Amino acid sequence: MEQALNLPDDLDTLRTLVLKLQQENRHLQEQVRLLLHKRFGAKSEKYPAGQSDLFNEAEAYGEDEGITQVDADTNLQADAEAELSASALAPATPSAKRGRKALPTGLPRVDIIHELPEGQRHCSEGHALVVIGEEVSEQLDIIPAKIQVLRHIRKKYACPCCSAGVKTAPLPPQPIPKSNASAGLLAYIVTAKFLDALPLYRQSKQFARSLVNLPRATLANWMIRCGLLIQPLINLLQDGINRYPIQQMDETSVQVLKEPGKRAATKSYLWVQRGGPPEQRVVLFTYSPSRSQTVAEHLLQDYQGFLQADGYAAYANVCAQQGLRQLGCFAHVRRKFDEALKAQGKNPAKQDTIAHQAMTTIQKLYRIEADIKHLLPEQKLIYRQKQSMPILKAMKAWLDQALCQVTPTSLTGEALAYLSKQWPTLTVYCEDGRLDIDNNAVERAIRPFVIGRNNWLFADTVRGVKASANLYSLIETAKLNGLEPYRYLCRVFEELPKAQSLHDIEQLLPWEIDKASVNAGWMPKQAA
């Protein structure tokens, strides 16, 4: 016989149980739809414009919230004026030209002359043709990496008249003493791994195809030595980033196989800091075996100013302890509402339009940021106070009402709770024109590491992951300052072993080095 269900006799209790089960069912359905979207749907978080307006929804929502039609019309007019005013700030940009782009003028050219055959250099009347011009078309060519051997020939000198001894010309300081790796080779390997995400074992195979035996263990040892070599530069970058009163932080996981006191499968972390003045941007990666708050306290112990991060509680605690001004991230807020929308499927319930409303309002804030991104910080502050602050105030009033309308356990409810908890930090960016609306800049700096991690999967030792952190730091900092990473690393590996003083080391910082000589025809992208 089937087992009888143990149901309560009280009707009210039964109704409560049914409601609870319905809520759990909706929550589980959301989770299933979200997981299916993550597995099979588009990864983009783009939200189509013009779908819904936060404070001008259909009459049903307006009546529920006590918003009159007059209020709605007033908000519509204010929004239109704000959008027109902000759009007027955008610089006029010429429309992009269609067709193939011209090849860079800095590339070397090899002329291949094509002549008419001798028999075709006469007209039909028999007269000799003369050259009146030429037509030029260009093809892009490439020469594969050329491997060569640098022979250091040190001349020996001796006196032919006496036995005073032999003098030998000194060998210039090398990046790795007693190694057969030149500065150029080391820069090539570092760039391939930490910029192009090419694991060392693949590089070893590439060298083998050129009949050069460079085992993976040798390459790994070279990377560790390079990480140690640039430590003085990393120390200077750390000092510089703490002097500027604006800093962004985030962290990402990394697996280290041979870590004292930990299993190979456990997670370690790279903590990432981004800061410095606009002309001296710095990105720093720091390894730690844990995600503990003490790591953030150590990294920020000499820092005072704004700290922008996600909702991880450690950052809030450090800000409270050290008197830092905490700055929130609207991208994380937007991501939670985006997940709530994706979990609703094609036919969301009426109350779930709240997620659409939040996305539309956040989109307005980002549109303002896009329109004023070319302005000076002082001008940005004025426009944020004039245009962004009214939207934020209206959003706060909407948030207080929306919290009571959605089930807290739903994804929309969780997004609203996150927004409410982070609200005091989300409006701080309107206090200073130098601040960003989100923490995306530091996440962009993390992306090359994440791409590389997908290829090489883990670090073998603590020494290796620390060296990787240093090399990632120098490469990403060079990119932010408009330097071509390979050529910059060549210069660093050549000159740093020769440094005799702090001044010599400072001259190798990305903003001190001669960019024209380093880039040498390379056209850097505009630094963020």
C-alpha cells in the first residue's frame, strides 16, 4: 500500500504549506532556467534599449505604487531633457570608413617590380611604349620567428714584455647569470605565456620544431628567475599605487599544486589592485593562499582614499577599520538583475517586470557615463550631480517599494536585497569626477590571467605563482601606459641587471621609459 501523506488538519496551516511549496517551486524553476541559459544561452549581458522605463511603467504598476499620471509625465519630460543634454556632450565622431584598412605605415616595405614582357612594350603601330606611372597594391607578409645564437666573444689582453697577467673583457650583466637565455628570448617566452596565454609545454614543442631543445622545466625555471629579477620594479609600483587616493580591487582563484599545508585541489587566490594617476596607471597581482580579510588589510595598510570593489564583506570591513571611503560597483548590481531576467524565461510573471525596470534605470546611468567620458573630472562631477543624482534618488524610492513586492528567495528578490545592502556605496561615484561607476577596469585587467588559466590550468609551486603574479603585473601595467609589452620587457631584461641605484631602476618604470624607442612603429591602443 502507498504511504499516506502526513498533511495538517488545520486549513490555514495547509494554505501556508501550499504557499511555501509554491515559492520553493518557483525558486527551483528560476534556478533551472538560469542554469540552462548559462549552459546553452548567449553569454552577453547586453540589455536592449527602449523596453521599459523604471518610473513610467504601465498604469497597473503606477497605481500600485501611487504614481499619478502627472508624476509620470513629469518624469518623462525630465528624462527626455536629461538625455538630450547628455547627448549634446558627446564629441562628434566621424563615421567609420568601410572597406579594408590601410596597412600600418611603420611596417617595412619590400618592392616587387612587375614589368611588361619585352614583346608587349610596343603599340599596334610599332612605337615603343614608355612608363607613365604605376599601380601599387600591398600584401601583408610574415617571416616566422627567427632563432639565432648570440656569441659573446671576450677579448683577452696580455703584455708581451712582462708577465703581468691576462685581462679579459668583462661580460655585460645578464638577466639570468650563467644561462644561455638572452633578454630577447626571455621577453619572447614571457609575452607568449602571460600575454598570449601560450603554455610553456606548447612553447617547448615550438622550439623543438626549430631543432632547439628547451625542456618545459627549463622554461619554468627561467620564468621564476624573471619574476625575481623584476621584484624591484614591482616594489616601486606598489609604492606608487598607494600614493594615489583612488584604487580598485578584486580577487580571482588560482590552483597551486605544491603548496605547504594544502591539498592540490584547494583554491588559492590572486588579489588584483588597479590605481595610480591617469598618466601612471598601475595593475598589481599579489598571490595569497587564502581569501582572508587579512590579505586586504596588508595590501592596503599604507593606503588612504577611495576603494572600489564588489560586495565581498572583507572590503567593507577593511574600509571601516582603516577609514577608507568605500565605493560600490553598479556592474555587479546589473549582473544580478540580468541573471534574474534570464531565469524568468520567455513569459515572466507580472511582478518580475521589476528586474526590467532596474535594468532600464541602470542603463540610463551608464548612458550618461558614456556621454561624459571625454570630459575632465571637474566637468564629470557637475553633470553627475545634475543628471545622475536625480535618477539615483528616484531609484532609491522605487527600491524601498519594490522590496515589499517580491519574494525574498527569488532571484529578483536577491538582486533587490543586494542593491539595498550596497546602496550607500553605489552613489559615491557622484562625489568625485575621477571615480568610475563600476569596477570593470580591474576586471578587464584580470581577464588575461583568466584566459591563461584556462590553458595552463594551475601553477606548480608557490615560487612559480609568485613569479607569475609579478610578470602579469608588469605586462598589464605596460599595456595601460601605452607600451608594447614584448619590446618593453626586452628593455627591462637588458637594463635592469645593469642598475646600480634606485634612480636606474626608476628609469625603467613604464611612464619613465622612452616610449618612442620601445614601441618603434607599433601603434598602441588608447589606454583605458
